Amino acid sequence: ETGVTQTPRHLVMGMTNKKSLKCEQHLGHNAMYWYKQSAKKPLELMFVYNFKEQTENNSVPSRFSPECPNSSHLFLHLHTLQPEDSALYLCASSRPTGATNEKLFFGSGTQLSVL
Amino acid sequence: RKEVEQDPGPFNVPEGATVAFNCTYSNSASQSFFWYRQDCRKEPKLLMSVYSSGNEDGRFTAQLNRASQYISLLIRDSKLSDSATYLCVVNSQGLSGSARQLTFGSGTQLTVLP
């Protein structure tokens, strides 16, 4: 186990549904991330939080809404998604992103299918 | 040009073979470099960091050439359990200009055959 727990592992939702992905880390890290991994594509960074503050938003559509209530928890709220949003969503944590050699620890991911 | 480019693969090698993966990055200001391994349908896991002087961890050797903006990973005496996708990862400046972020290559798939 990496110390980063994601739920649910699998999610199937319709385009009109609202759902949330949850991530929790037990490593004492202060930076948390959401990545998207589509088939045959590299991991795409979506959001970065440092000490609960959002420091990066890589032009992610507003149908994805992150929330970071504290340094240990991260959520990704989903609403009115499109079929092309189907992918593996990975949460990760690290020491604060100001460090030059931070390593990422990933959760197991949520495999999302949008019908 | 992609920020991080890797050999397209896939690599299919027999057990015991030596295999090398290459990676180039475009941002000359990149500070740190890593190789991650990702098994099928699993999350990426850190394999090793890449240091300027080159470093070795058992059967794995990583090299960095800053002048050419090039990283490599060498696997000696391949095992069946080495079959996975190997991701080249580079730490570069984030969009905000202050926060750094890790940029991933597309990965190179390795299959070690019995």
C-alpha cells in the first residue's frame, strides 16, 4: 500500500449524474494532485493543491470541481460529464511542490465510465 | 514538441536480456527526473530517481545527460516480473510559474518473454 486511498475503485455514471471521487493520504504530505489517464495517453495533470490551496488548474472543464478540505483529503466532484471523460482518475500526494525532488505517491485510481 | 518523449515501444525481450529505454525532455530548466513503473490497470509507482552522476539500483541503471536533455533506463538480466510500462517523469515549472509539477511521458511498454 502506498498510503494513498481512493474510492470508489470503479464508477459508472450517466451524463446527467452527479458523483464524487474521494482521496485520502496517510503520509503526512501537504501537496495533493488529481491526474487523468486516458487509454494510450500520458498522465494529464488536472489540479494541484498545496497546503489546501489550489495552485494549479490545467484548463480543466468546470464539470470537474475539486475540493480540498484539509491536507489529508481531496475530492473531485463530477457533474454532467461527457463520454470522452471516461478514464482512470488518479490521486497522488507528495511533500510541498516547492521542493525540487518531490516524489509522487499514487492511489489505486478510480476507473470511470460515462455512459 | 512534447514536453517529455519516450521510445514508442513495445519492447518484447527474452528473460535475461538487457534492455534500454530512452527519454528526452524539452524544458531545459527541469530540475529533477524519475522513472516510474506502471503495471496493467494499476497506479504508477516510483522505480527510481535519476541523478546527474547516474545511479544504479540492483539491475536498474539510470543516466541523465543535461546537455542533450536526455534520460535513460537500463535493465539488466530481465525478469518476467519486469513486464510493465515504464514512465519517464520530469519535474518542470508549473503554469503559475512558481509551483513545480511533474510531467509524464507516454510510457514504454516492456514484455519479458519466458
